[in-house]
Amino acid sequence: MNTYAKNVLTKEESLYMKNSVLLDSDVIIWFLRGRVDIKEKLQKFFLEETLYTTPVSVAEIFAGLRPNESKMIKEFFNQLNISTITYDIGCMAGEYLNKYSKSHGLELGDALIAASVLTFNLKLWTLNTKHYPMLQSHDFI
């Protein structure tokens, strides 16, 4: 059941998308912590872009949620679209883990996020580009 997110993205839908940004967990965390530059950029993006996140980021945010943030984060996620994690994304993420886990310390969550970015043709907004050695500069905003 999709309690918080208004939309779930499928690969077929992504073929018709432009101006779509995937928010990484770190951006969401800094938004929650009140970082002004993140809030300002996010407000602009809400007007100009279609914003997504992944179930990975949702889980990471809820795992570290502070008690006073619950209402705010539920409202925030209600404004986002959520990408799906498919078999193909799982395979791609597994290939990334095989290639980068030892050399770059790549973790499962970041591998799934990178695979989602490439599968759905999204731009990733993250403050941790080094976590994504498989992505090129044009894959980030």
C-alpha cells in the first residue's frame, strides 16, 4: 500500500519523462535538518521538475527518523513520486556491487539508487557523488 507517496514510477512511464530528478537520502536529510541552500533549491525544483526518490531512501530516512520529524517527513514524501525497484534494477545493482564494492566500498542502497537513475533516465541530486562511481557527471544535477 502506497501510504506516503503520490505516484510510483515504472520504466514504461519513464520513457516520456523530462526534467525529472531523483533525490538521494542525504539531500532529504539536509532538508529535514533545515539547511537553507537545500530548502531553496528544493522549492525551485518543486516548481520546475518532477521529483522522485526510491524505496531505499524512504527506508534510510525512516530508519534514522527523529521523533519530531515524523509528520514533516510524511508530508514531504507525500509530495514525491517513488521509483520502483524491478528485477532489471536488481540485476544492474548486483553488477555494480560486483564491480565496485571492494574498490569503492559501494553498498547495496547506493547500487540500487544508481541503477534506478539509469533505468528511469533520471538526474540524481546527491551531495555524495563519490558513492556513485558507475554514474557519469551528466547523471547528476
